[in-house]
Amino acid sequence: MSLALRQTGALSRRALIRTMRVPQAWVPSLFFPLMLMAIFSGSFAQAPDRIPGFPEVAGFLDFIIAGTILQAVLIAGTSGGAAFASDIEGGFFDRLVSSPASRLALVGGRITANIVIGVAFAAFFILVATIFGARISAGVPGLLLVLVFTVFLAAAAGGLGVTLALRSGSAEAAQGAFPLFFALMFFSSAFFPRETMDGWFKTVADINPVSYVVEGMRVPIAGTGDAWDALLGLAIVIGLAAIALLATLRSLDRRLKGDL
Amino acid sequence: MNHAAVEARGLVREFKGGVRAVDGVSLSVPAGQIYGFLGPNGAGKSTIVRILTTLLAPTAGTATVGGYDVMREPESVRRKIGVALQDAAIDPFMTGRELLQLQGVLHGLSRRETRARGSRLLERVDLVGAADRRVGTYSGGMRRRLDLALALIHEPQVLFLDEPTTGLDPISRHTLWDEVRQLNTESGATVFLTTQYLEEADELAGRVAIIAEGRIVADGTPDDLKAEIGLPTLSVTVAREQLDAARGAMARFATPVPSGDSSVAIQLPEGAAGVAGVVRALDDIGVVATGLDLSEPSLDDVFMAKTGKRMEADEVTTS
């Protein structure tokens, strides 16, 4: 078991090194969410005070941190999936498969790397937001809870990315997760509260599990909602991670058996 | 060794659409041998290597590598084999040393052990100076040499090299041949090598199988295979006025075969050892040979004899 862990560690280290050495692989997942955070918190600075029904928050910036982390983790999940797919395309994956390395480590390395990247980005966004005056309302325990959310969120997004890579074996197809992720994110309460939505959009956001995850994450950051919202969000994100990881293992099994 | 290093019985691999890339291949490679698997592009070489290295399940048939069944005991097989697949699939963003370190962990070696073996291997494949550079900056030959080092980190019993020199320039090719020969002699590892170059199989392999369209069409030592299809040809160049005399003398050994206007050629019935006798016979009647040319039948001739086609290897590209 400890060997499988060492192998997972070595493969995740390799995934991280590779990500760092290819700026295209990480700059977008850092830059776009940061830009959106700046634009939204500037454009809607007065939204919390002026829009009726907007949850009570210290500022829009506090409100949008959770959505920013979500966005970064989803983009990183897509890039991770694309990187995994190019390992398959280029033959590096065959090198791993033909070695006696733990089968779990083959996918575990990439997903672990995604978690590390997600947590690092989350910490960075919170730092930037703090510099611009946001405060984590639940203090250090709240920060830790946000990072726990991030871990499962990154595992879910990373798992989905790797699943698509294993199924398609093509980096281009794995990039196809991007529009799906974007739809999931924008048709949710990631950037605006469900309280201010109406009609079909609200129906979609009500059904979208991502809404509950972001709202749960927002509890310790912006002080919206209550402990129940946080627990519900946590339960859902753990569920999403579990589903994604099961899908990953199933796809791995199918690829190794040569069914794909 | 009481068992063959690689043994296959009736391997078949059918792909979607009913294409039979491998169509009933049986082979046996004794431990310690360099086994050349020769065939043109698309003959099924890589598919067989993928089956033997546990990357692909056969549609039918069985195979053992290092004594273990590739289907039932893939993990044990993976511990015994070193694999360098076609095109040297190496992450261009990593350095050679980083990749060696990773490969060691994948094989369960300790960090220290990997470092020690890695340094030795880097020295051996002459990559010490480039070890800390990203692989993306390596030349084709350097990549193949690193790939070889990666495949050797755990001291495998059986080494699979899938077209290790395809696309390499002649100098890099010869360097790699020397490496393969040397590690085979030193470590006693069995080498299963696929190639589309006749010269490569001839140069390296103790035993050669020729594969075409998913089937093995000939199997034996390079010399046996050549002997099977023909004898070496001796061609003697003489002055024009001595042509008839030469033809007469040489006809006593064998019927002359078509040759140039100023030479006489025969297939030597006793093989290359018969050259001296012919030269002496010519000397006895005062014929002066201005040129002698002995040409062995090539594996190309074998391929031609077995399949009715010439082997067409990819162009050698120098990069």
C-alpha cells in the first residue's frame, strides 16, 4: 500500500512539474477567475445593498470568492484532463501501464495534482480578496472548511477530466468538458444568489447541484445561510467527488481491458 | 533456463471491423537471445509487442513472458520486462534524470537505488551532460538512448524494443546497436526487438522471425534463413579476352549465372569457403582476376522469397 502511495505521490509530482513548466496549463485557470472576480466585484459592488432579496453580506467580493474558486477548479479540471489525454496520445500512459505501478496510482497521481492545484489557487484567491478588503467571516476554521470543499470539488472536476480523457483518448475531446463545466457554473448560484433569479433560470439553478456546493462554501466565507446549508453543500460535493472517482475507475478498467 | 523467455501460441488480435492485425502467431524465444522481429510497416509487429507487454489482450491464443502468463499474471510479467515502445514516448517537459527517478518508483525501487542505477545508466548511454535538460531539447538518438535507460532501470529479464532505430540517422543507429549488443552480453537479458530494417535484424539478432500481414512467414537464424533460399554468389571480373577461359574453369564448380559483360558469376555450392578453390582453378589456367565480389543472400532476398514482395522500409530521416 505504501508503495502505491509513493507511486501516486511521484506521478502527482510529475503532473505538477509538468503543469508548472507549461504556463498555458495553469495561467488561464488562475487569470480568468481572477479577472472575473475583479470585474464582478467592481460592477456589482452595490448589488448586495440595492438588490432586494440579496443575502446579507459584507460586500460583493466576499460573496463571489466561492464562485471564483469553483471556476478555477473547473478550468484546472479541464486542463488536467487534457494533459492526461495527451499522455495517452503520446504513449506516456502506455509506459505507465506496462510498468508494475499500482493501477490506482495511474489515475490517482493526476487527480491528486488537481487537488493540490485547487487548494493552492483557492488560498491565492482568498489572499487577493483579503488584500482588497474581504474577510472570511468564520475565521481560520472557516478557511479550513473552504479548503475541504475545494479538495472535494477538485477531486470531482479532476475525476471528470480524467474520465473524459480515458474514454476518448484525445486531448481535444477532453477539452470538451469545458463548455459543460461553464454551463454548470453559470446556470448556478456561483455568481448571483438564487434569491435574485426568476423563471426558468431559477428552475435550472435550483436543480443544479453546483448551486448547493457554492452556497455551502459561501457560508463560512460570507456568512450567508446557516450550518445546514454548509452541511448540505459538503454532502453534495463529496457525493459528486465519489461519482466522478467511480466513473474514473470504471473508465480506467475499460481502457486497460481494451474495450475503448 | 528451463523455459523460454517469451513463448506465444496461436496469438490472434482482431480489431473492430474484423481486421486481423495478428493472425495466428506462435513463437519461442530462448532466454538470453536477441530475437529480431522483422517486417514492414503494418505487418502486426507492434500489436504483438503490445500483447506481450500486457498492454493489449489477444482475441485468441496464449503467451508467457519470463514464465508468466500475460493474461492471467500481468503484474508478474510487468516486473520482468523493460519496454521501449515505438517513437520513444517521453514527456518533453521533464528532464532525463526526473524521468529515470519516476520510472524507478514505478518499479518499486527505493529513491537511493534509483539514483545510483540512474547515474550508471546515464553514463552508459552517454547522457550525463544532458541529464538535467528537458527531453524536448534532445535529438532523436538521445531520446532513444534515454528510452533504453528507462527500460533498464529495474534490470529486466526481457527487454522489448519496438523499432528502436526507426527514423534515426546511421551513426545514432550504430551507437544504439552497440548498446543493445553490450547489454545483452553483460546482463544476459533477452531482447525482443522489432524492426523494419533487414540490416538491423541481420546485425543484432541471433534469431529472426519475418512477419507479413499478421503471420510469421519465416523463422530461424539469419544464416539459416539465407541458406534456405540460396548460396552466396561469387562474381569474378577478368579481362575481356580471358572471359571464355574463366567461364570454362568456373563452370566446373557450378553453372554460371547472369552477370556483367566483363565478369563471370556462379553460386558457390559449398558456400563462401569455396572461393579459394575457384581462385586457384583460375590461376592454374593463367586467368588474372581483376576483381572478386562475394555477395551473401540478404534477408531482403528471404523476405522476397517468402512473400513475393520487396521490403520497403520507411525512409531514413536525419534529424
